[in-house]
Amino acid sequence: MAALISLVTTSLIFITAVFLVRKKFTLITVLGSSMYPTFRTGDRLLVLKRHFPHQYRVGQIVVAHPPYPSPKWREKLYVKRLIGLPGDEVAVPETQLNSQIHVAEADSIDVSRNRIWRLPDTYCFIQGDSHWSEDCRAWGPIPVQLLVGVVCLKLPCRTGSADDGEIVKQAPSAVRSTSLPLKIDGE
């Protein structure tokens, strides 16, 4: 009888732990090169879900929904670097703008030809590390509520490269979202 109680208790603890991990974390696989060289297609990332604006810091690598109203697009996720938070002023040098991608209208342009965005109270600014990234430089600021969480760990690749398993330094690319256990939510 004691063994049965122990087994049931252990099972309940395990089920509770799995539930809590799934609620706090998600796994994603990077598709695309908008965060190159930080991340490449196929990189697997562990994301800590965050729900409040005060939980984010400039420089963090975040996962966000795109700002498109279509439900088809809302299912997609992007990995980008957080450049500005509500109340910040973001300046993007002209050299960081891609002439082949639409550039969102900025609040102003300074004498150095930097595009300046002043972020309203509920908006943030995210940007990929690559010149070819589709991000707030094209969209303009996005609502903070589109942020899903912060990338906290690059998981080992199945090929076993030397940089596997590194903790992401808070210093994003389309992604395929995978909830724990693996469940594909996008492209």
C-alpha cells in the first residue's frame, strides 16, 4: 500500500512539474536569417514566457507575434532584439535601413539622417541583427502585448556543434514555435 501511495504521489509531482514547465517555457526552432549571425536556421531556442512590460530589458532577445491583424499572421512568431521600451526614443542610423524593404514612417529624422521613433506608453521596438530583417524598421513600433517571452537558452543541435547549449547573453527571424511537448505552431 505504501508503494502505491508513493507511486501516485510521484506521478502527481511529475504531472504538476510538466504542467508548470509548459506554462512558463516554450521551444522554438529558428527559420530564416534575420538574426544572423546570432542565430541560424535550425537553431532551437528555449523561451521563458513573460507577460508584463516591466519584465523586459533593452538588449534582450525576444519572441514576438507580428503586428499584422490577420489571424493567419498572428500564429507566426519572430525572434528579434529588443531595441526600445515604452517611453524610449529609438534612433536607427540610415546605414541600418535596407532600401529594398519598406521603411516605416519615423517621428523625425535628425541631422545625421537617423530615423527617430518616440515610443508611446504601450509600444516597443524590436529589430533583427541582420540587415535583411523584417522588423520595426519596416512596421514601426509594435504593442508590447505582442511580445511572448525572452530567449534564455540556445539548445544543443542534433549535429552537436561546438557552440551548442550556450546561455543567451542579453546583449530575432521567423520561427517555428514548439510548445512543450513538441507542437508546431507556425512556419
